[in-house]
Amino acid sequence: MLGYFSVSFGFGILAVKSGLPVWGAALLSATNLTSAGQTAGVLIYAAGGSLWELALTQLVINSRYALMGLSLSQRLAPSFRIGHRLLAAYGITDEIFAVAYAQPFLLTPAYLYGLIAVSAFGWVAGTVLGAAAGQLLPALVTDAMGILLYGMFLAIFIPPARHRRPVLLCVLMAAALSTLFYYALPAVPNGFAIVISAVVSAAVCAALYPQRAEAEEETA
């Protein structure tokens, strides 16, 4: 919740500077729980872009969530029926996915709802306060808010990468592929580049470091 609060504070500042009212920024954060998607949407809105451009941009940027949802579906408890899955899909973001997937147990609706609830509260609250304070803080401070999201990403994967070689290799490989796309293949949209980098690096690491299913390990 605190991580989301700090990052969304910067988004609230951006939203107000782009012409949205405070209540509009809050409503956007409450209904569209995606940091990169919201930022891109606000920038397109500020530039006077069309709804088609906005929709296509969101589809590309947020396409990685489909991959996360597919992966997370393998870790759900039997009580996670279709209705619960549809509700939980609202909160499948990078950070929530990482925290949920790292748990050693099967995920129940109560656990995932709780994780999403505290995260969404922090995201909306930070947006509101950031939007309200956006006109009061100096430009030096508001510009620095842009790096907060990357700091939260680093805090997620650095601890396991320090202790598990497959995680470190996967992170380095994904970063290398993403860099290759950025400089050598700039025509590929960022969203697709992220998905491709993640799938390729995960597939390579899965082949190099195979693991048996949890059920097989328990019966062994």
C-alpha cells in the first residue's frame, strides 16, 4: 500500500498538470488500476488524441497483464471460481502479481481480495493527495516523482534475485532483450516488447532450471 501510495502521488501531479480535475484523477485511478496505462492515457488526453488512439495504446501497454493472469491462474485455490476470477482480474498489476505469485500456498479469494484492496486504496489515496498538492510543490520535486515507479519495481525483484540464480538470470535476460528492442527494433510497441522479453527469458530459464510441480514434490 505504501509503495502504491508513493508512486501514485506522482501520477496525481501529472494528471492535474495535464488538465484533469482532482476528482477525475481519483476516478481514473479507482477504475483503471495500471500505472503505465494511466500515465499514457493522461498524456494522450492532454495531447488531444482520439479515443481509438487511446484504446489501442491501452491494449498494447496492458497486454502483459494477460500473461500475468494466465500465470497466476495456475496458483489459485479450487475455491477460486469464475466469478472470483473475473473480480480479481481488476487488480492484476505488476506488483500485486509479483507479491501473490511469491507466496508458497495456493491463493484464495480472501487473500487476493485483501492484497488488491490495500493496494488499490494506496493507489487512489496517493493520487488524490498528489493531485491536490500538484500545484503547490516546486518543479524539481514533481519531476523527481517520475522515478518512484521504477524504485518499487527494483524492490520487488532484487531480494529474490540475490538468492536465486534462475531469477537473476531471467531478470538480466529480460533486461537485455528489452534493451535490444528499444535500440535495434524501435518499431515494436513497448507493450509487445515487454511481453516478448518476459516470455522468452522465462522459457529459457524454465528449460535451464526445470522444477517439478508442487504436488509431485510433496509426494516424493
